[in-house]
Amino acid sequence: MIKVLQELHTSKEMEGIEQWEEMILGKHLEEARQDAKRFLEWLDDQLREHCPTGWKVVGYRERTLVTLFGPVQIRRALYHDPQGKSRFLLDHALGWQPRVQATPALQLLLAQLGSEFSYRQVQRILAPYCQTPPSHATIQKRVTSLGEALNREEEEARRQLEENGALPERRGRKVASPLFIEADGVFISLQRAQQRKAEIKLAYAYEGKEPIGKGRFALRGKEAFAGLHQASDFWSGFLLQLDGHYDLAQVKQYVLGADGAHWTKEGMNYFTPALFQLDRRHLYQAIARATPLPSWRPLFQQATAGNLAAVLTTLTDLQAKAQEGQKEGRLEQLKGYLRDNADGLVDYRLRLPLTPEERRKLPGLGTVEGNIDKILARRFKRRGMSWSQDGAHRLAKILALRSNGELADWMGKQRVSTTLSLEVQQKASENLRRPWRRKGEEIVRYGLPALYGPHADRPWVGVLRTLTGLQGIN
């Protein structure tokens, strides 16, 4: 730290005292990059002593890594295995992918930031901490490549199920009944596509609600799934995801809440037995927009009480009274909407064989609008954004995974690495814990204590520095 301050004092780049934070940060980041280079090259040397039998060092190659604190260029050993294939032990040990400069830790940070902000914003956020931050195009490529890897996993699991009837090895053990599912979509603008809009589908399951404050509740055990899928692929993919968390054979009742769109109700074919409930927000919005009444609440109350015939009669009377061109089209659409969703008008709790006390313990539905906003809309709908279909689909995968709190764990499983021996791990931990020294400093401290001890300013110590060639060590 003293050396950093000394350099600041003599720096010509510092135009005013107000830049002290940037200057100190820049100096420390540069030291961090140098520390990383020394540590990684030291680790490469350690791995050479524990290389597999038959592996031979045939040379050295340089590689530039982009880390959390900027680019680091290192030199590591190139091996040939017994089959003559080229290998880098260091790359395998730390899970570095070929032709990917970003370290796994930086990739996780890019995915977390890229799921929250635009790619250009992420570049600006990283700029103060990286000597040369990744471009917005590079950030986009890394985030969408992760989404593509996740999509490939889902596609393979679905293919195995459809072709071989094989379920994934990881089966869920949680038990919940009823299990609640809500579904909806958000339309986004497309670029470079024949159609102008596309709907990203979202569904999530949860076990119930739990209080997190006065009048505030959170969904318990929420598992979200999203993407630009066809309806059948969407629901089969969601079924496979839930199978990895729940013992679905033990679920005696599903409750599906949705806005009545055909693709949402198709979920009833995948989760049985299920009760459908029309989303209350969509229902009262449809009634309020279509009817010219000063109060539409009586119609809403009649519909949710199951008195559909009375509601349709009222709407027919309103059509007869309406002047030509005044909402009669909307009234007819509303009648069709109510008929199509007649099975979901009554509250699901009233359709279950329960006591009044048991019904009071069950949660109401209607959380989908808030989750659509938090999981998808905030990222996809900012300032007139438009998307490619592939890019939107892949980002939706990352957004759902982040919502589930599983992004870091999933990315950790993607790293292909060798297992470091216990001895190497212990040595590496010790090296990371102790302060790093520049080349020569460690020799000085342990071999020539006079150079830094109480007599360091004596003339004879100066002669000793000259003789050892370590004049720069203070």
C-alpha cells in the first residue's frame, strides 16, 4: 500500500486530488493481475510434478485470460498424452474452455449482469475494474452461449423421453400436494425476422406462500421455466424440470392458473389431475374493457361465483341496447372468452372437497403478472429493445435459471476439470493466503534479512545490495 501511495505522489497522470479513488484502484488492479500471473504460473509448475503417467512436456504456450480484474497473460506447459494428443494441465485443472478468454468466475458475473442489464450497460459497469473490458458483443456471445448450452441439455432430455421413455437420472424427492402452476407470456419485438412479434412463454410451480413481512408473501419452492417454445415442447420441458425437483407420482392435485390462452390450458394434458383457474386480473380487465356499465364488479362477482348464465344474459341485454359501433364487438368477444374459460371461473378452493378451515389455509392464485415482470419483462421490454429469436430464447433460459437461484450451481457443473491432488490444493491455498512478493523479494526476506532489518540503511548493507544485484529491494 505504501508503494502504491508513493507512486501516486509522483504520478504525472493524476491531474487533481479528486482522482485519488481511480488511481488507487487502478494500481491495485494492476497488482492483482501480476499476482494472478505469478500464482497461475506457479500452479502450472506444481501440476508438472503431478502429471499423469506417460504425459510429456513438449513446449510452452501463452494464453490471455480475461479475469474479474482485467486481462492476464500467462505461459503454461503443453503436454502430449500417450496417444499424442495435446493437453494443457493448467487449463483442465481450472476448467478453462478452449478459445474462451473469460475465466469461469467472469463468465458467471457476465451471466448475472447480462440477465439484469443490457449488454452495453454491462460493458460500462465493468469498465472501471478491467483494463480492457469485454465488448458488448463479447458479453452477448458469452451469455447466449450459456443459454444455448442449457437449451441443449433440455432438448436432449426431452428427446430421450420421447424416443426411449427415459427420465433423467436426477429425480426429485420433494413432495407437495397440491402443487400450484401459473403460466403466461410476454410479447417481444423481433429483428431480422419475418414476423414482428414473438411470445416468450413462462410457467412456474410453487408449493404455497409464506409471509416475508406485513401483508407481503413470497412463493415457496418456486421453479420457473421459460423460452420461445411450441406449446408441446414447452410443457414437456417444464415437466422434466419439475421431475428433477419433485416426486411427481406423489402429487395428488395440480392447480393451473392462466389467462385462458390455448397454449396455457394445454398444460392440463401434462399435469393430472389438475384444476384450471382463470387469472382474476385478466378476467376483470376483460369485463371492464368490454362493458359500458358504470360498475362492472357485479358481473365479475357473478362470473366467479359460477353464475355464467346470468352474466351472459346481462351481456346480451347490453348488446341490444348498445348503439351501432359502440362496444358490441367487444361484448361478443367477452361472451366467447367467458364460454371458453367456463371451467376456470370458480375459485379452485371451492371445487375441492375440503372443509372451510382447510380452504382458508390454501393460497389464492394471481401472482403471474408480477413474475412476468420480474423474470422476463424488465429485461426484454426496456426502451424499445428488439431481439433475434435465438438470442431471446437463450437469454430466457438464463433468466429462468437465475430466478430459480440455480445459475451459479449449473455453471459450476459445466466446468470440465481434472481433480487436483490434495497436496497441490493445500499448497495452492497456502500460496493464496500469504502476501505475494515480486520476484527476488522472497529470497531477500529468507536469505538476506539484513536488507530489510533494522540496519537496512547502513553503508555496508548498500554494498551488499550492489553485490547481490538487488538494489531495488527496500
